[in-house]
Amino acid sequence: MNENNNKKPNPNGKRRSPIWVLLLIALGITIIFNFAYSKLASAQYEAVDFSEILTLAKDDQIARVEFYSSETHVLTLSEEGKPEHEQTWLYTDGPSATDRDKLKNILDENDVAYTNLNPQEMNPILSFLLSWILPVVVMYLLFTLLMNVLAKKMGGGSGGGFGGMGGMGGIGKSKAKVYMEKSTGVTFDDVAGQDEAKESLVEIIDFLHNPQKYTAIGAKLPKGALLVGSPGTGKTLIAKAVAGEAKVPFFSISGSDFVEMFVGVGASRVRDLFAEASKVAPCIIFIDEIDAIGRTRDTRLGSNDEREQTLNQLLAEIDGFDSSKGVVILAATNRPEILDKALLRAGRFDRRIVVDRPNLAGRYQTLRVHTRNIKLAEDVDLNKIAQATAGAVGADLANLVNEAALRAVRQGRQTVNQDDLLTSFEVVIAGTEKKGTVLTDTEKRIVAYHEVGHALVAAMEKHSQPVSKITIVPHTSGALGYTMQMPEEEKFLSSKEELLVELMTLLGGRAAEQTVFGVQTTGASNDIERATDLARKMVTQWGMSDKFGLMALATVSNAYLDGSAMMNCADETAADADAEIKAILDACYQKAKAVLTENRELLDEIALFLLQKETITGDELMAFVNADKNRLPETTETPVAETPAEETPSEETEENAE
């Protein structure tokens, strides 16, 4: 079936359309060329009357004369001294034999040279072929040669000319790059943090090595596996590692490489790709970003004939080849929800392998892989770096290690230390420091209280992540300061109480501004945005609203990219959800203000210390907090029932104790 597909011409006949387009272009260029040439040629001659030529001859102003059967060309003495390409000849039609003899007699008397040129008239058909057809053919051949050369340089093969299987100059040939065993240089040792994905692919590698073990029991090799994950998680790296482990040819092509401006080219490339793969089987075909051609087919917003023809051809090729030959298709995407259902059905892409963000152990192993060729100092603790980079993917960690190495070189050191890695992590999330930014004293105090507001709320509340650093140094990301929290352990679930504390921490900066200065600044914009997004997820996705209960009001449309959600409820319900979100934010904001009001003196002490040092650590913060707790009187432990109402420990008592 695959061979028949390769020999079957395109029924719509559009594959050969480029030749007619190019012929029309060549014909147009030829017409323009002939027209321009005739204009240039005619610009060298000036028509005059024969009487004027006789006058010039009598005055001995003629240098040379050429007699033709129907014309007479004359070069004057004034034009003879000019360069040949600037000379202008005079010509006249005729003249009669008598007039011509009269002119010759005058020329003989003045010793002026003249020649009789009477060439045979060219055949009109031959003239047309030489003037029009020959230039078109020459341009056609030159253009074909040029396209073949370009196609070879771009990896497209020779193509076999305009009408051949390769399409126009190889444009229909597959652009897949062939990586043999020595070319990939990637194995599973180079892939860290994706143990589950590697386990799912080990079986495919074993089948390629020992197919008889599976065919003996009647098992068939899965035709395809779809790698799904966020950008930077290592989908392409895993595919190359599979080819490296299996030691088989590896065909790699992007989904966008199939689609061209000419209809039918993508389908031709699919046929060519599978034909080449079947010749060198067992092998692996890897299609990166398959969503470029595998998007769901519909006519609601119009259709793309080229993309749909390419997808149809891909589906036919997957069904057509025999999996026992050892041709395995791997594809990668971060948008699985938009793929066509026919592409994902059983018998095509049989397996979906999730390449997820690595956990703590995975990040540690990934850091070890990326630091194999980096000279590390003795104080480097990759466990702490892995702990601080929760949610980072492999590409982020590789960038972090490289930034740390660059920083070490800039500071003139031969090794990368722990501070380089931590600083590089901060550069990735907040940018580099803007040392030239100068804040006024008032702005600096507001920023200091804002950041301490975040940190103090986190320090005083349970279920919060420990603060590791507070700074009021401006950074290139636009932040005038930031508070960094580092989790003690990796968690995959968050309770409602923990999320409410996170909301309080986010709103602690604005609460500190309002409590101390009575102002609202733009510095809380990012905090408010993050807090609103978190509260919206609590209400619409996680069922943490008392008003809506377990009702899901939104659906995540793209889990592996931005994770944005679409509301799937009535407009009235959405308005009620907005009111519920506002109520949650208001409650958390009031609690944050209460915490800062109760600990106002502690807030002032830490803010003053931060203004002096500009950057403090989490340990320095907790030293203030613990010292404040140690100053509390022992009477605060007295049971409430034994204390009169007016003497119950209150905010005033605690403030006096402080």
C-alpha cells in the first residue's frame, strides 16, 4: 500500500502547477528583456532624410557608411571620436539605386570608406525560436539547476526536476535529517528527571533490538508514541536518546517543515519520508511540534487544504506500513488537546507519554547532568539548588548552570560556587540588579515596608513557606524589591488553609503600605494579579468556595503552556464568582493587616534593618521574630477563663510587652 501511494499521482493535479507558474514568469521576463533590448538598440540610431546625408557627404562630415538592402547607416566624423557604446549612427530608409550611386560617387571623391552589407533574411520561424523560445528554455534550465542546488544545501535532496517525485527543485522531498548512531551522541544517561518516560520507551528499544521475542508470542510493536509535556522538559532530547539507545537511524523533522505554500507538497514529503524510512528499517521517525499539521479538522473558521492534505496523508501512511518492520513514530507536542481525534486513536499513536516537570530528585539529577563539565567549588550543594528551583524544567536548570559559570568567569574565578548558583537563580526569576536606579528616601521606605510586610506575614502564620531572602535592590524585571520563599520540602497538594495563608502573604505588601503610610502604590500590581489568579482557581476549579461548593465553573484549556482556564458557566454565575473572589481577597487582606498591626513594632525594627543593609536573609528575619517572642510575658500563658475580661491579653498588652 505504501508503494502504491508513492506511485500514485495527485488527483487534483496541483503538484505540477509550479512549472506553469515559472514558465509564465520566464515568458514575462523574456518579453521585458526583448523590449528593453530593442529600446537600447534603437537608442544608437537616429532617423534622418536622405537629403541630409547627401549634405553631410558634400561637406565631408562622414566617416563611414554601411549600405544594407533596405537601409543606409552613416557615422559622422563628430561621432567617430566617441567611445563605441556612445556613438549615434544616422540611418535612412532606402534610398533608390540612383540616389545610392550618387552618394557613392561623393564618398569616392572624399575617400570615405563604405561597405555593402546585404545579409540573407532570417527565417521568421527560426527568428521566433531564437528570440523567444530559446531564452525561456535557458531560464527554465538555470532555475531548475538553482533550485536543486538550494534543495541539496537545505537537506531536501535532488528532487528530480519540476515534474518529478521531488516536486519543484526538490521542494517535495522530505527535509528529515538522518541521525545515525554516532551523530546523535545522546543516550538515557544524558536524560535526567524523566524516569517514568524512559521506562515507557525502554520496551520500544528492546523491540527494535529483539523483535523475535515479541513476535513469537504474537505481540506487535506500537506504531507510535506521543510525547506530551511543557516546553523545555526534554521531549526532543528523549527522542534522540531512544535512537541512541536503540542504535538505529533517527529521522527528525518538525511539523512545520511539511507545510509549504504549494498545495500537495506536504503530502509528498510525508510519502517520501516513510519511503526513506522503510528502506533503512528498523528506524525511528520523530515529528516535533506535530500540532502544526495535526490540528483538529473543522470548517467553522475555514480550513487549510495544504495542512489537511498533509494530515490525511500522514494518517494513511501510519495505517499503511507494517510495524513488524521496526518503523516507530515518535511525536512531541505541548498542545495535545487540539490534536485530531483520528491521529490519537488506537493503532496510530498508541501511547501517550507525559514528560512532566521534574520533582526534587529529578531536578537534582538534572543538575548533576548539566554540571558534569562544570568545575564546581567544594561548597556547592546541588540539593539546595534543586530545592529552591521547584517547578523548573530541564531547560531552566541548564540555563541556571550556564549563568552561574558565566558569573564565575566575570568575577575572575576558576570554579563555580554556591553563591553563583543561587545568584543565577535570582537572575532568572528577577533579572539582574539595576545599580543605576536611585529611589527617593520615601520610595525606599515604602518598598522596605512592602517587602517586610510579605515576609512578616509569612513568618507569623502557620502553613507558610519559610522566607529565605528579602531585598530592596531594584532588578531588571521591573521589581523594586522582592521576598524569596524557599519550601522546606516538595509538596504536590495544597490545602485550603495553605492557600489562604499564601493569599495573606501576597497581600501583606499592600497591607503594610496602608498600615504604615496610609497610601496605595503601584508596587503591589504583581501581587494583586497573582492573588486574584489564585483566588479565582480556588473558586472556579478547586471547589474551595462555600457558595459554589464542588461545582466546577472553569476548564483548563492548555495545561502544558500557560494553564489558562475558560469559564463554562452562565454570565450570572460568573458575576457571582467574581463577587466570591473579591470576598476571599478582602478577608485575607484584613487578616494580613491585623497581623501587621499586632506586630507593628517588629515591622518597624525589621524595616529599619532592611533599609540599612538593603538585603537580609531569612535567618536574620527569624532572629527578630524569635527575639520578639522571647520578650513576651509569661502571663500570656494564663488560661483565659481565670483572667478578668478587662485584663485579658489583648493587642494593647502585647504591644506594651513589645
